[in-house]
Amino acid sequence: MTQWLTISRAAHLIGVARAELQRHVAGGLLPSHDGMVTTADLLKLYPGLSLEDTGAFEHITQIREEAFGRRIRERVLPNQEVLAQRLAAQSEELEDVRRHLAHYHDLIEMLRERIEQVASASASAQVAELGRFLDAGLASVLGSEEPADPLAVMDDVLRVMTARVMVRPSGHEFLVEGSETILDAALRAGLAPSYGCGNGNCGLCKARIVSGQTQPSRQTDYPLSAAERAQGYTLLCSHTAVSDLVIEMLEATAPDDIPVQEIIARVKSLTPLIADIALLHLQTPRSNRLRFLAGQRATLSVSGSTQNFRGEYPIASCPCDDRNLLFHIRRNEADEFARRLFAGALRPNDAVSLFGPVGEFVLHKDSTRDLLFLVCDTGFAPVKSLFEHAIAADLPGTVRLVWVATRADGHYLENQCRAWADALETFSYALLTAPSPEVAAAAAVERVLHDEDLMQRDVYVAGPAGFVECATLALGAAGLPPAQLRHELI
Ligand code: FES
């Protein structure tokens, strides 16, 4: 028997991006009704899938997570209590189906007897024909050796391992895996929920559970009022999902929705990417993580009795990992923070104040257009954040990157681009070199100017002033609507 699945669950089940299935639906390859698809249609589209492929999902997820430099999450089971509750719910469902089947069986037997009685009493050929039809139908059903639908079986397993959360009013969806909190699952899925401490103290992640069951995953200090509890409010940072949920949750849709924060982070590592560009990895305390939108900047400052310096840089990592913040710092004598950093003033475990986020270089809200990134040198940093966020959020459409370096070794994360292209068929990139930012702009625009789909893309330009000015002017002159263009000076 075929089974209906939401597109998110179907994508998770077979290990493809939701956007890929959405494209198949839009292209007519995958029939959909009210956002649901059937396991039978999925199997037609992906005929190679079988129960033995259950490992394929893990494998694909691992490739993607490695490509995006994330910590590989262990696919852990939910805790025993949650597992027991989900299994009990599934057993109840099964028992319900069994009870109904038994009733139908009794009904069919009674119908058969009744037909036999009527047929012998009336000698009606039509009633006798009806009896033969029923017998043949029953024999075919009972003798059928049709194998179980493998996707339906996989989905049953997935329902025990994960819970689906539907968010109101946005309609966003995400899955809670293992025993992770609802907040962590939302961040991992590229959503921008309201939150603060992440630790049960501030109350900023308060959300209303419209339906479904949750369970506390940690002790909290924040006191919800009796009225809030009665209305179903709970702290997303301190609860996991036992069953599928519908929740009402505040989400940031623009930079103004995110408050400026000040956090003391620690240097986790400082590694050279090339001779003049360093990768600074800061880690915040578990209970005080930086909330930001992909593409935004933060000010870093170091102060003490012997030193005091600061600088503002784009965050080069995804908001879905809000504890681990990456920055690409270029050697620059005019930049006090960079100068001190390259002089060895920062060491692992040193404290760095983070102030922010700031900046408007964020993805267009609710846009479904394809993305084009034109970057020069360390203009790659905010675009890396945008791209990783787009992948976490499973945004539909293709992504094209043109990265122009003004020095021969300037594509300092070329391997990263290759890994993305290997992991995602929707991503393509070109690496160019040019002697100056202005020439770099001309080269980047020339590379995309004759693309048929240029005017259908959201274009993000990042790099030195000369690059951004020339590229945005050229794109405007080519007819790109200003509303589809965002830029960032680095
Ligand atoms: S984020 Fe502070 S209580 Fe949840």
C-alpha cells in the first residue's frame, strides 16, 4: 500500500535536498497533492532505492557535512524515554489499523454469507456472479506476495528516529533528530528563531506548542508563568520533540530583527590559509552564542593592560553553527587588528570580545531566485556564510560563484569550492585572476554577462571598493534590477 509523505520527510528519507524534489514537482516529474507525495511516485523517480539503501542517506549527509566543514553529527537515537513514547505511539497506530482490519474482515465474511444465502434463495445469476467476484478478489488479496513498500518501511523507522516540526506562521519545516533540542534543530535547518542564552535562562526562545508533545532536555531557570504554560508555551532551547509538532515561533527575517550582542569568545585556533590570509576560529561559551544572519559582520576587540585593538570583519561561517565563528583576516598594515594578529598578538584560548552583528548583506527574504556570487579576494568570506546558510536552509535553485583573486595564490579555499561542487550538483564555480580589483570586476562581469539567466538571479557582490563599484555599475548598466543586487565592501 502506498503512503503519503511531506516533501521534507521524503527528501530526508531518500537523502536528497528538499529543493531537488521541489524542482521535480515543479517540472511535473513528481506528482504532488497539498505538498505531499507518495512513496510509489518516489520509487518511480528513484527506481534504484531499496531497503539496503538506508545507509545511503547517512553517506550523502556525511559528504555534505564534510563539504561544509561541519562537525559530523553522530546519528544518535533519541533518549530511551522519547524512544519508548514514539514506539508506543506507533504501536497504538498499528493496533488501531489491526482493529479496523479485523472489523473489515468480519464484514466481508458476513457479506459473503449473505450473498450465498440470497444467491441460493433467488437463483439470481447476477448475485452468483457477485459472489464469484468477491471470492476471486479475496483469493487474490490473500494470496498476494507483493513485497512491502521499502520507502514506507524506511519512513516508519524514520518516524521513530526523528520528529517533524511545522512552524507557524512561516510554514517552515524541520526535523528534530536524536535528542537534540528544538532550537538546535531549527538552527541546523537554517532557520533564524528568536533566542538568547541557548541555556534556559533568558526566555527569548519561548514559543507556543500548538500540537504535539515535547519533553524537557535540561533544567531551566527561566520561570514561565502559569498563563504561559496553560497556553502551551515552552522554551525551545530546553526541550526536545517527542512527537511531530506544530509550533508558533518568532523568526528573524531582516537584520533589524536581531539585537546587537556583546560576547566574550575564545580563540579556538588561528591558522594560515595562505601567507597573508589567516583563518581565525572563535568559539563562544555554550550559554552565550552569537545570533546573526548569514552574511553579517562582527567587531572583534582585544583589550588588556598591554594591548587594545579592534577590527570589523564578515563572519565566514553559517549561523547554523552559532558557537563556532570563522573569520578570514587579510594582512593589512592599515588595519590595527590584522597587523597585531599577524604579529603574533593572538594565541589559542585568548579572550576576544565580539560585538554585533551588523550589516545588510543578507539573503533576500523569501526569494526563490537562483543565486550568483561575484567576489574578489576575501570577499569570499561573507559569501561562504551565505552559501552555507542557503544549503542548511535547503533553498531552491542553483548557485554560481565567480571568484577573482588579485594574486596568484589568492583562491585560498579552492579545495572548499571543489568539495561543494562535488557534493552539490546545483553549485558551479569559476576561479579567475586579475591584476587589480577594477580589472577583476570587469573579468567577473564579463564571465556572467551573456548568461541567459543573469536577470533571473539574485546577485551578491563582495570585495574591495574598486571591485564592488565597477561590478555593480556594470551589472546595473546591463539591466540587472537594483532590487536583485546586494553588495559588501571588504
Ligand atoms: S534561549 Fe534563553 S531560555 Fe532559551
